[in-house]
Amino acid sequence: MTNALVESTALVEKIKEIKDIQITTEEDLFKYSAGLGRLKKTYKDIEKEMKSLTDPYEKEKKNIWAKYKPVLTILSNVTRVTELGILKFRAAEQKRLLALKSDDPIEAATKTIKTDNATVSIKKTWVGEIVELLEVPIEYWSVDEYKIKQAISEGARTIKGVKIYQKEGVSTRTK
């Protein structure tokens, strides 16, 4: 174990069962404020230590992604283009078979192609596309809380359907 982790293990053993704190005097307030400072400093020290241990791996991970991403992007783009080409061929084949008055042009144009590398077939999936936003039932809507927080931090004090208020919290700066 590392220094910050070793030092904090004893502290964690002492405090892990604490679920509530009752402050009734100014002396208690001072004592718990000092304790809060220690907790925050310990947390910060552990985060700093963890960061020093994981940063080299994060940097290496970024380097690896930087090497592979151009290739993955090209493979992904060509995959989409190829799939589009297959779908266009299928549509043209359906059209050709319709002109020939085939019994079932859609089924006749639906083929499975087997190669040494893969089996390619056409599949149908259900998808939804919003065509009239205001008619979509409300249970399918979602709210972007990040944008709401950002607007509030930029000074918004009223947003329809949002209760905006000041909430007290404790701010601690460690030395």
C-alpha cells in the first residue's frame, strides 16, 4: 500500500460506521470543522496519489488510441459505405424483379451471401424517427440537466418547469 492509503486506512476504520453527526455547541462545531478539513485533505491526498499512479497509463492509453483511431475510422467509414452499397443493390434488384413480375420480388431480392470471412444478409429492424416533436408522449422525453445547471450558473433564475433555489452546502479548503 502507498503512504496516503496506509495513513487513511486507520482513519477509515475509526469513522466508517458514522451515519449522523449531532453538533450542539460551538466547541463541537469547531471540532467537526477541523475533522472535516482532515477528511477533505485525506481525500485529496489519496486522489493525488492515485492520479500519480494512473497518469502514465492514461497517457499511454491516449497514445494507443491515437495510433489506432485513424485506422478504425477508415474501417468504420468503409463499412458504412459498403453496407449502403449492399442496400442500394437490394433496392435495385427488387425494382428489377418487380418489372419482371416476379411472384415475390422482396423475398427474391433478399439473399444471404456467405464468404470465407463473413455471412452477409439483409435484416430489418424497427426504428423510430421523430416527425412531430410536440405530439410525442411526455414519457419519452428526457431533460438535459447539464444544460439546466449551466444556465443557472450563467445567471438564469427562472426556467419553466424547473424550481431554482439556493441550497446551503459546506465549503472546505484544505491547507
